[in-house]
Amino acid sequence: MAALPSLDPELERRLVQVLEQARQQGFLGPGAAMDHVEHALDLAQRIQNISPARALDLGSGGGVPGLILLSAFPHLTMVLLDAQQRRSTFLRHAVTELGFDGRVEVVAARAEEAGRRPGLRGSFDVVVARSFGPPATTAECAAPFLRVGGHLFVSEPPGGPERWPVDGLAELGLVLEHLHGGPQGNFHYAQFQARMACGDRFPRRDGVPAKRPLFSTP
Ligand SMILES: C[S@@+](CC[C@H](N)C(=O)[O-])C[C@H]1O[C@@H](n2cnc3c(N)ncnc32)[C@H](O)[C@@H]1O
């Protein structure tokens, strides 16, 4: 895996500052802000060979991993999607603070609705998701955004492919390509590819992907 060029130190300083603000508002999980940056930079390394032009962060919250990917890839454009108005307002502020206006659209909407919008559906090279939900919910909410051939990266606890049954993924047009991290790794990601356009019946109505998951996970 080729090393990523390191972040510009001034941008890194502002990124950490923004993530600290996210923490104060309750939008960031436990751990030092820099740990969240490193987690997302590990993802950036795994994405860099794909050279995405357009990516979507599903359930961006306080901006992880989206804001870090924008910092690592200066030519990337992104949609940061979150259902919560307060988080979306924070994300707009963060985008301006970091000088990413013009490269980013913050969409305050549920994935179940946004995944049916023209201009968003079937249009992303990469979708990333960290702590969005259980596997089936994440897959169903993410798949409609991918163009055919696009990739989904989901931050995962360590584990095997049994979390992602082949038949359940196939309903969404997805195949599991790779589990990154291995037993010794610090960070774990599952990588999928959209081999076919996601079927029209997905995503189902608001809340249904979580209430009636397409597949169960052991
Ligand atoms: C646990 S947070 C994770 C935030 C961030 N990705 C991180 O790792 O720090 C999950 C986020 O997903 C958003 N979310 C949950 N379900 C959603 C849905 N159906 N559509 C859009 N956003 C959703 C929540 O509002 C929340 O901000």
C-alpha cells in the first residue's frame, strides 16, 4: 500500500481544531481528535488507488471520515450527508473553516430519501460510512448512491466475511471485495463494489432498513 503524502501541517491543525469543536457539541466519539484523523487517513490510503472524483460520507456526524478525506485528496468533491439538522449546520461551518467551500455539498436528509434524489442516486465513485448502523442498514442506505463499478468502504470491528452474506449484498448489486486490517490491524474496513445498479425498491421507506434488515449478522 503506497504511503499517502502527509497533510499540510496548517490544514492538520485546523482539522484537529474543527474536530474538537465537534466533540464539544457531542458529534464525535471518544478518543483524541488526532486518533480520528489517523483512522480516516488509514482509509484514505486504501482509497487512493481508486482515485475517486466524487464521494459521499454516509452519516457524516462531526465530519469523520469526510473532512479528513477532503484534506487528503485536494481534487475530491464530496457530499456530507446527515439526517440531523444540528450536525449538518456544524458540517457547513466546518467546511467553510477548512476552506472546502465549492468542493462540498452538505445534505441534511435521511439516506432513505436522499438515495432516491436525481443527482445523488447512482452517481458516486466512493461511499464511506463509519458508525452508521448495522451491516444490512448501512449496505441498503449506501448502495443506491453508488455508480456501477463504484466502491463502498465501511468502518468495521475486526471480523470475517460472515457479517456480510453474499445473497443479501447481491440484492443491492454489491459484492464484498476486501476486508482491510487483518487480525493485527489497528483499523478495519470492509470494501465492496457495485457490480450492478441498485434495484429500484431500495432504499425502502424511512426507518425500514433498520427495522426490517435485509440480512442478519451473527
Ligand atoms: C454514530 S454517528 C457517526 C458519525 C461519524 N460518521 C463518525 O464516525 O464520527 C451516526 C450518524 O449517522 C446519522 N444517521 C443515522 N441514520 C441516518 C440516516 N438514515 N440517514 C442519514 N443520516 C443518518 C446520524 O445523524 C449520526 O450523525
